[in-house]
Amino acid sequence: MQIDMIPKEYRQLLPLNLLLLIGFVTLGKLFYANQILSANGILIITGLLLVIYAEIITYRRLKKRRN
């Protein structure tokens, strides 16, 4: 997928999506190593929830600005 295909106002969501991808990959590695309930796992889960929340807020602001 080319970056030109993404509308200009939604390109600022790309860093958040990359953070989510990195977080899910790391979470998968911890799950595979049975360390999901360790301190690292809890920090990563908390971080992922914060990134998802930030993405929802950003998307809502972009949607309001577009209308």
C-alpha cells in the first residue's frame, strides 16, 4: 500500500498504528514465552490500551474536522 492512497488527514494515525503493531508483536513474544503476567507484560498491555485510546481520540477529532 502506498502512502499516497491514504487521505492526508489520516496520515497522522500511522505512528499510532505502528506502535500498536510493535506492541502486539512484543505481546505475542511474551505470550509464547509464558511471561504474559510478568511486569513487562503488564506494562505492554497498559501501553497498548493507552495507544488505542489515543488513536480513538485522534480519529474522532479528525472525523469532526472533516465534517
